[in-house]
Amino acid sequence: MRGFLKQTLNGTSSFIKKCANALSGIFRKRGGADAAYSPDDTRVFDGYGKSRKSAPHQKKTGSAQKRQTTLPYISKEHLSGEGKEHIDIFTVRQHNPSFLIGVLLTSVKLLVIGVFMVFAAGIGTLVGIAKAYMDTTPVLDTAEIENQALTSYIYDGDGNLITAYTGIENRDWASFDEIPDMLKKAFIAIEDVRFYYHSGVDLKRLAGVFVSNLMNTNLQGGSTITQQLIKNSLLSPERTYKRKIQEAYLAMQLEERYTKDQILTAYLNTIPLGGTDYGVKAAALDYFGKKLNQLTLRECAMLAGITQNPSKYNPRRSYYVLKNPDLTNKRTDNVLLQMYKANFITKEQYEYALADSVTVLETSSVNAMYDCPYFVEYAVYDVITHMLQQRSLQDNDENRAKIDAELRTGGYKIYLTLDRGIQHTVENSLANWTKYPKLKDSSDAVVTYENGDGSVTEVIQPQASAVVLDQHTGQLKAVVGGRTEPTARKTLNRAYQTSMPVGSSIKPIAVYAPAIDKGYSDGTVVPNIPIPISGWNSTLGYPSGGKDYYGPVTLRTALVHSLNSATAYTLMDLVGLQDSYNYLIQMGINPSHIDQTGSGLALGTSGITPVEMAGAYATIANGGLYLEPLSFTKVVDRYGNVVLDADKIRVKRQVFKPSTAWLVSNMLVDAVNNGTGKKAQINGMTVGGKTGTNQNVKGIFFAGITPYYTSTLWIGHDKFKPLSSSVYSSDYAAPLWQNYMSLILKDKPDAKIIDADPQSLGLIKRKVCSVSGLLATDACELDAGGHKPVDAWFLKGTEPTESCDIHEIYTVCKESGKIASPYCPDADKKQTGLIFLQGDSPYLKLSADQLSKYLPGAFPAPYGFDILSLTPDDAAYATYFCNIHTKDWYDEQQKLAAAITAANIQIKASEAALSDPSLPIPLEDRNRLSSKIEELKNLIKSGSATSGAVEQKTRELKDLTDQLVALYSFPSPSP
């Protein structure tokens, strides 16, 4: 019990001392020793400023740099309480009272003060309540004042501001020196005119409010600036005596620790000023579009006037919503009046400000749609991703929401890689392009989305998205997520939020680059034929060969002409599914986006985003070095610390050998110059790339590389509806890509995509057989099917050292394509390089007709015998030798020649009979004979006549001729 009483007395004594200190502050003389102090030239509180007292807080240092704060002169009348609009029992009368009345009023004042002191010190019950309130007061934690929500800002690649990124509170911290003196005086005049003359609690005002609250049910406020700072930062907004006592208690503690300037700075940065604006810096920019140092006196007064009722005096609301600007203007005029009464401004300044006008922005820039929304929103996503990684947090919706909230309220500065010129160029091209493909079903041309407010948004189809990336730095320059610029925030961004199949655009990165990196060459030969492929397991069946390029093809030809069967064979036989999958992951592609099947890796049924595809193609264009595509250069926190540095956190790895990258880029250039990507050519600029048309034409893709940028483009339907069956990427995606890239590159000189000589990378060139892939021979040059030798690049040490062993030179019959027999005419013979296939050759799985069609001049290699030793009686003879010019054929030709000779003799005899004037053959019979003559002539000319047919027709003509001559000849006269 004794301890409790002691504690109570100690607490009461402490409270009385604090109240006494506060009262003494009221009666201090202006300009006295206690009124002046030397605040440090810092922002606010611990970490920003210094303590007012030395112990137990931090000591002040650097006295030579301290500046004296000269207190503004405030009239005696204003010091009595006219600076705040509320009922005040100490309001000065407007006329001179008599001496007796003056004595009476003074006595009343002293009595009230005396009662207040007795109440505070001597009434046990009330003191106990006050003590209880003080005991439950939160600890003064200035971190809660310092760590206010601050608006973050996002800048483009040139350092220009794009937008504020804010949460519920739009706040930008301003230092004491950054805040104009007139703005400080405006707030002091209307909110706490004795701010520099009290110790946190203005007891004169508090007493007046106390009396007023006794007489009214609605509680009145009497808070000083220090108390308001405490209330806004540390306490709940409830209006009770408990909260007021705690507020006063904490305010006095705060005043003991920190300077007035520090407190005023914190207050002006935390005060709510209407809407989402908190603090004077954010409000000035939002309402007037101005920096603090650009504010007029009237604008300063208008901001200060908002404080009493931020909703009522919000200038934008009163000007444009309520259509009642007088509401704010009258409040502003009152602030100016209080400034004038306090001698903060002259009469001339006061009158000028009254007559001055203010332009209030109708639309808040905080909530307005920002420029380049697709890029900005991807960049925020990108930053959040890396902050999650930095903190080892799981990437889920909950953690993303937390980091997003931190970004909106943490006062970060986010510097992007965005090139607005490139971004706008791509946006304009996609928006104004008139040659988008048609859909298979015209009813799919619009997709309807229902908004949260019940309204409906219609989105035109097909849609498009594009990405531009600087492959040398890994910096994204443009991210466009749709054909049209969004009018609302966080709409679908197809550049990273959708993963549509990319079709054949996957071939270079998933098949050909890995194959070459594993030691193969652009001259490596693979079959492009319609046969089963070992290991291929797809519900889509086996791929087609591709137009006119069936048969053996080099890897270069297969890529340039986008041959599906050859690509599938390369994947399954040379690369392998697992290695292909691993290479894609090494190039930054999300494993969940990869369909680890034959069709997913060779035909592009994998759904990969345009951003991921840009990173993968940029790896090739950057010499095989993968640089993670990032949309920001750095993120700086409110204290100036770089929390994310793109150059330090960017994933970098050498995925391909430099020689691989050079060779694949060279093949991609070939694909644009001579293959499926011809319509992506840019005059005067080296361009490489690959088209992609996915299964059932449900989207088209183009990925291209240049000496400066890598860019990817997708066109398709948001709901994966098919395009017209006649749509190909080469006709639609490549031209649109060319359209915006030619504008981006128009002022740049041409250059090599990879600035290196192939020889310096260890590559050497060899002429190889385009069927065997071995060193070419003379027999290869004479290939029957036109598969001529090719020049190919090899990494030194992987080049072939043996000559082709499947081509051999033979005299071949042109007509049969086989070795000439003894009966083949000399005119049908030529020297040709025939192909002899080993037993494991995939071409031996073809039928005889297919083998003849896809690989002319190819035969199974002979085993155990010499081809030239074969005779027509041997069973294998017909396999290799001409089966057209046989002995039977020869005998027939001899008979046919004799029959034709006899036929020609008969034709001449029949024609002579027709022309003989001594034979009066009637017209009808003449026609019959002429017809027979023509039939025989035509048969001979046909080239398909047999000896029997000629002989038959010849007999028929002879019989008719003999019949007519006998019938119409006159007997010879008698001698």
C-alpha cells in the first residue's frame, strides 16, 4: 500500500512539474533566453535531426554550424489566442474595459488558473484518473513519426519523372529548408500562433477549450502543432479527455527531446491535406502542379486552411465537385487575416493575396493514368520479383501484395530502363497497323470483359504484344502489352502475363543452338522425311517435312526454311529433350512455361512470354552470354540507399560458346535474307530472325535480332481462338515487326550483330557433302538429286577429316536414274554420283517410290559383291541397273524400227493412190483412206507405239488402199 501511495505521489509530482513547465512557457518573455534555440540543419528526429537535450538523448555537436532561430514578432492580442478558430474564454474584447471590470476579469482568469492547478495537483480522484491515463500512454516512439508513408516515384531511362506510385497516403517528404517561410507561417498563424512560445501544450487555449467542452456536448479541439503531430502519428483519432491527456503528455515529452523546427518539419510532412494528399509537398504538386518554392502567398494560405477540415476545404472538391469555390476561398482569406494579425505579412502582402487568384488542377495527377503504363506496370512487377528474391520470400500473392504496399508507401525512387521514344514507336505501330490477320470465325473478333463496377469493356481481336531489349546491357527498352494503350490501370499485359505457344520461333533456341553448342555444325545433315522418329511422343503425331525440302538437309537449311521433320530429328537424335529443356532454363525461361515434349521443344507448343523470348534471343545476339532482362537500373530508398542495383543483381551466365552464338546468328540472318523471314528485312540494316506459326494457327510470332536491339512480337487471340487457316507468321508478324523496328533503327548505321570474326572464335570453313556431311568429293558434285556440296562452319577440332563414302561416280541412264545397261542409248547416258546407303540409314525405311522421290540416285549399299560384275540374270541386277533399257526393250526397239520403216513405205503408197488422177476415188472413200494414213502417222509420232501396233495399223492401211485401187482402176484397152 505504501509503495502504491509513493508511486502515486511521484507520478502526481511529475505531472505537476510538467504542467508548471508548460505554464511557465506561456509567460516567457518573447526573445528571452528561453525563447531562442539553435536547431540543427537536419530534417527531423533521430536519424534526421538531433535532440534538444543532451541526456539521456544524443548530444548536439557542431555549434559553429548552428543557426539561431529568430522568433517571429506576434502581437499581444494574437498571442492571447486569436490564431485558432474556436471558443476561447480569453478572447480579447474589442473595446477598453473599465478598471473595475479589468480587475474582475483578471481575478476570474487567476481563479480559473488556480482552480486548474488545484484540480491538477490536489484532487485525488481526478489526479488518479489522469495518472491512470498517463500510465497507459504509449511510449513516445519517434520512429512512428519518422517512418510515415511516403509516395514513391518512378523515372524513365533518362531520369525524367513518369509517375508517382502511391498508396492511401500520397506523401513526399520535404526538409525544413525546402519549405518556404510563408508556408510555415501560414500554418502557425491558423493552427498554433504560440507554437514557438509553449512547451508542447498551450494551457491558455486548453483552459478555454475545457470550459467550452463543459458547456457543449460536442468536444472542441485545442491541440498545438506538437499535439496534432502526436495525434496524427501515435494516437487514435477519438475525441476524449483520455486521448487529450495522453496527447499532451507525449507532446511535452516530444518538446523536451526535439527542436521546434524539427517538430514543425514533421508536422508539415504528416498533416492530412485532403484526398490522398499528406504533407505540404505532395499537396502543392497535386493541387497546383507546383514545387514548394513556386507557391504564391495565397496558395500557401490555401494549403494551411485545409488542415482544420480536409474534406470540407479540399480545393479540388469545392471548386469542381461542389461547385462552391467560396468554401475554400473564405477559409483561405481567414488564414491570410490571421497571418496579418500575427504580423507575419504586411498590409500590402495581405491585400495583394486577398485579390490574387489560384488555379486548382481539376484532375489529380496522383490518380491520373501515367505514361507508358505497360512498361511501368511490368517494371513494378519486376521490382517486386527481385525484392522477394532478395528477402528470400516465397513468390505468392500475399507476399507480392506486401511488397507492393511497401513500394507505394516507402518513399522509393525507382529508375527504369524505359526509352520513351522506342516505347511510343512500338505502341503507335501496334495501334495503327491495318494488316492484322483475320480470325477463322469472325464472331471471335471481340472479347468482352465485365468490370468490377458492372460495366463492360470490349477488346478487339486479334491482339498483339511486343518487347524491345538491348542485348548488350540486358535493359528492356519497350514493353507493350496490347494493341491499344490501356485507359485503366493493371489491365492485361500480354508481354508477360500470357504465355501463348510461340511456334517455330522456338527452334533456334531449343534445337539448333543447343545442337551446334554440342559440337554439330550448320553443315550437319539430318533427314527431313516422313518416317517415325525415335523417342517422339506427341498426341499431335509426327511433324510434316515442309514444302519442297524433303530429303537430307543441313541444319542451316532446316532452320532457314523452318523444316519440321528435320527439326524434330535434330532434337531427338542430336540434342535430347532434357538438354534442350536445360538450355531454355539457362536462358531465363520459366520451367513451368516449357512443354518438355517433342512438339513443345521442336514445334513450339510451349507457351513462353515475349519477355522471356526476348531474353533468349538476346543471348544469341550477345555472344552466348545471357543477361537477365531487367526493366529498372536501380531502386533507392527514402534514405538514399540503393536497395536494388540491376548491375549487381542481374543474372549473368555464358549459355553458349561465343562460336555457337556467332554461327546461329549468322543462320538467323540467312533466314531473313533467304528464308521464311524475308518480310522482316530492313534496308541497310543487318537483321536476323525466325518466324513462328503455332499449332492450328492459334497465334503467330516473330523473334528478331539486330546489331542494337532484340525484339519479339506476338499476335493472337486472348482466348486462344484460331486465326484464318491461310495465316502465316511470315506474312503478318514479320511485316509488323519490320514496321516498328525500321523506325527505331532509322538513324543508326549498320553493323555486325556479333562484332567478331569467326576465325577469332575458333571457327573454320569446310566444303562438305550435303548428304553425308563428310568432306565433299567429285562424286558429291555429281549428285543425282541435286544435293550439291555446301560450305559449312565448324569449331576447330570438330570438322570432318574423312571424305564422303556414300557417293560413287557411275555412268547412269538419264531416264531410269540407275546404272546404264548395255542397251541404254548413248544419248541417255551421263556421269552421275550415286548414293549407296548403309544398313542403318533412315532412308532405307522409305518405300522404293519414296526413296526415288526424296533421294534420287540412292541405293542400298552392296554387300559381298561388285555391282559391275552383276549380269541381267542376277536377282539384284534390276535394283541397281537400268530397268527400262533391257534386252526385251532392245529387241522391241529393233522390231519397232522395222515396223516404222514398213509403215512409212505404205503411207507413201497410199498417198500416191490418193493423188493418182487416173483413180476416180469418190470423196467418201478418199476421206476413209486419208483418215487411216493420219492414224498411222500419229501412232508413229506418239513415241509410245509398239511394233505390233504399228504393224497392225500398217496392214489396215494397206488393205484399204489395195481395195480402193482395185475397185476404181479402169481396165487397160485391148491391143
